[in-house]
Amino acid sequence: MRTKDLLKPQSILLHADITEKQEAIRTLIELHDQAGNLSDKEEYTKGILAREEESTTAVGEGIAIPHCKSPAVKTPGLTAMTVDQGIEYGAPDGKPSNLLFM
């Protein structure tokens, strides 16, 4: 499967007006739900938050990739969001994240 097959137009949000990590996570999960990728949004949310408790999913250079394995995923998919001002995501390089994938 190719990345372009996982990313639907309705699962992309550009120039999001988001200022906090938790809000970014909720928005990305909502994009997954709207794209029809989830069978249980609450269960998926629990999985994402549990993964974030382990360690940050920010990789640096302005990129964060929150993720988890979950039986709540109905269809493999990818969401993408840009946040122009960036958000504090706990990146190893200390930079804010402005490009997020889930």
C-alpha cells in the first residue's frame, strides 16, 4: 500500500488554528473518524493517549507522528495537519511541531 492510498482529501487539515498538543491529537482523531477509518473513536483515543504517555511522538524538525496500534481501526489511513505557528509537542530538538501526521 502506498502513502497516497492512505491519505484522503477529507483527512487533511491545512493552517489549523491549534495551540496545544491535546487539541492537535483530538483534531487528528476527528479527521480519522470523518474519513471512516475508525470503528470506535473513544477506544482509538485511549490508544493514542496511552502511546503518548510512553514517550513523545514528536521526531524533531517540526514533525510529530502520534500513532498507536488499535483494534478500533476499521480501515488503514493517514491524517495530516499543518499548524502555522507550531505547538509544543516535546520534540527532542526543542522545536515546536507544525507538521503532524497520524
